[in-house]
Amino acid sequence: MRRKVGLHRTDWGAGRVSNPDGLRVQNDSVVAVDVVLEPDETMTVRARGVNARLLAVYPEGFALDADHQPHVTILQRFVRAADLNDLYAAANNVFASEDPTAWTLRASKAYYIPSPPIGLAGIVVEPTDDLLRLQRKLIDAITPYTVPTGTVDAFASTQQGRDIQEFLVQYVATFVPAASGENFNPHVTTGAGPQTYLDGMMAEPFEAFAFSPVGASVYQLGTFGTAQKKLAALTLKPSEST
């Protein structure tokens, strides 16, 4: 799904995270980014438990590990790599007026997106006014640095692009408006597995639970749309009213 291999970026500014060994940054002009909230242990433990179960029946999937962190996507866009530092600053300005760590979010059910013969599974997070407000602010703040579309080369890859699914380009390019505002469907992706197995999982009872964000970051997207390469940890500043 990705072919051309770019150079590792070494100038992505203060707050960036060093490139993990073996991880290729596919393109040094356009990057597929994911602005995420990082969940607390309650959600992380649940997501990793589902992930381990899926890997047992579908080892070709992906592990929720250092390269694929559990997260709640708020916004995905194609952006100019040269503008990443400005993007980080703009996102930090948004979070300076929000206090996500004070929010209580609710995980309501399991789901999967079919891509026969497999599916991509996850946990649905109920949208809230807080999440929608944060997304709208981030869209406005980051829009000056976005480009209409990209290629598979904009994604992080450990297999020289062979692990990047082509549909991801269209998904990121149309995230606004297709997955924003009234179409926003917050979730935590838990893994991939055979559809027949996932059908059985979906029939199982799901006990809703509450969790809270504990961090926020900007990632470069990778295989299956996972948050694969951490580009910058964002600063969460509680609002004065909390």
C-alpha cells in the first residue's frame, strides 16, 4: 500500500519524539497526522485485553504496543511536514483552554468495521459536548497547515509501505467532514481479526464503563490507521475553572 520511501525527519521541533529504530517516515513533505487523547489505565487495560484475544486467533493483526498505542482519535489530517512545529503550537494553544483530564467518558459497546475476510475491532466511546468542542477547535487551529490529500508515503511504515492500506488515504483526506461534527464517532481501536470470530465477539455482553483521558499527542498514522509514530506530546493545561 505504500511504496516510495522517504528520509527520516530530524527537524520536527521541540517536543518531538525520536524515531523508533526501524520505523520509516515515508515522506518528508506531507505527513498523515492523528491528534489523539490518550486514555487512562481503565481503558488501556480493556483495550489490550481485547487485543491479546484477537492476536491469539489472528497473529497477522497488530499488537497494542509501543508502536500502536490505545487512543481516541480527535482529528486526522494530511499536513505539510515543514509546518509540524506550527501545528504542535496551534494544538497546544487549543489544549490550553481545555481540561480533558477532568472529563469522564463512557465506553458503551464493541464494534467492528468489516473488510472481508477480516474486520477492524474497537470500543465505541460516546460523543460528548466536550469532545465535539475540542474537535471543532482543533479543526480550526490546524486547517492552515493542511493539504487536501496525500499518498501512502505520508504514513509511517515498518515494511517500506507494504503494511499501509490504500483506503487510509481517502479516509484521512475526507476525515473532515466525513468523520467530524455530527459524523464524529469516537472510539478506541482494539485490533484485527477474522469476521467470523468478530461476529461471535459482538454477540457477547458488553459492560459499559467510564474512563478519562490522561494525555494528548500528535502521531503519524501507520498500518490500519493506528497511531504508530509519536511526533509530539501535547501539554494539557487545566482551565482556571477546575
